[in-house]
Amino acid sequence: MTTRTTRTEKLDLRLTPEAKRTLAAAAEAQRRSLSEFVLESALGRAEEALADRRVFHLAPDQWEAFSAALDAPVRDMPAMRKLLNEPGVFSGKDHA
């Protein structure tokens, strides 16, 4: 069963007619109201933007394992080193 939360806050937004048409089309494609689509999209982006700034909690044994992993010496990974030293797909260089 889904718990419903009452929305009491309002956010006003000015946008171009083209932007509104695009949002409305996307909302319709997902069978959502425009408000639901915009809210869910904005909250998703907000979560992404804040992901690396969140506090996380670990049990003492998990914290020990996490700290040990961070403190462990760097492993040599030749395949990874080779991959990172190759030109990228968008570098404009031949990678044949």
C-alpha cells in the first residue's frame, strides 16, 4: 500500500512555450501529469546532485571494512592502466 503525502508547498516556474510543450509531451509519454513528471524529474536530479554530499551510516564492523579498503595499498591493475592510457573515443586520435 502506498502512503500518500500531502503537498503543501508551491513552486512557481517560468518557462518558454517550447519548454512546456516538451515537458508535457514527456509527461504524456510516461502517462504522468505534467506536475508529477516535473517533480519526479527535478527530485531525481536533486538526488544525483546531492549524492556525494550525503552522510551514510555503517555498523562498526562495516566501518572497519570500509576504512581498511580505503587504507589498503593500491593494487597494480595492468589492464586498467593500459585502458586509461589509450586515446579516448572522442579524443580525435586514431585508436587502431
